[in-house]
Amino acid sequence: MRPRRRPLLAFVAAVVPVVAFLAGRAVGFWRVRLAAGRLLARLPDDVPNHVRVLPPPADEYVGTLPVPPAVARRRLPRAGFSELVRAYFHAYDRDGDRVHEVGSFVRRPDGLTGDHQLHVRLFPASDGTTEVWAHWERNPYVAPLAHLRMEGYDPAEGERRVRDLLDDLR
């Protein structure tokens, strides 16, 4: 008789998000995302894109904030950002080392049901400051398919909007 895997998969699918949420509340969601991203980065290259750790698109690079990532993470909520738990994981190679994102944040100027959002990712810079990467995109809660198809995806608009907020973040 073959063992039944569906109940085990259903159990894992139900328990993993709860454990991740509780861990995020306890140690910070960015730490849970970082750990998950590091684990996913070890998967073979032939896994589907939605579970791969991808490099951030070069045109999303905005610049650096002259503060460490921990300070940037504390300041973003003061500028209207919320931590974004559900987003692709990003990492890139810098001088032979893999650099993982240490923060993913979203700002929805028109609220949760607004059409667009500003998505910002933070990476540790080699000098202890914080790299900022950003893009403007459709809100997945309002237009999930358009979001996935990258309709309205605009790194230049993301950079413009982040630069407008930089004074609040410094």
C-alpha cells in the first residue's frame, strides 16, 4: 500500500505559514525572509522562477542611504511604508559574495485598495550603509493578474517617488 502524501502536504502547507508568521513576530519578518531566501538560493537553477532567488533588476537601483539597514528599517514606517512579507526574494553577487535583501517594504499612497504601490528593497552596502532598490507597480490586492504580468511596472517612477521621500529617511 502506497503512503498517502496529501494529508502530510496539507498539514505542512497549513503549518509553515503559521510558524513563519509567529517567527516573524518574534524575531522580525525581515529575518524570516532572509533565512527563507538563503534556503531558496540553494535550490537548483532549474526550479520555477516563483521559488527562485533572483537578482534585483539593475534599473531599480536608486542609491544608498547613509544609515545601516537596521536604521533604514526603523525609519521606513515613519515615511508611510509597511514591511512586505509576501514578495519575491532577491540577492545578487558582489565581489564574489552573495548579498541578500534585508528588507522589503511597500507604500500604498491611496491605501490598501489603491491601484498602485511603491515597492522598496533594502540591501546591506559594503560600507555599512543601505542600498535602496525600488519600483512602482500595480497593487496585487487590487489587480493580482496585472501585478504578475508587470503591467504598470515602472522603476523610474519608483526611483522618483523614493527620492521625494529620502529626506524623511535620512
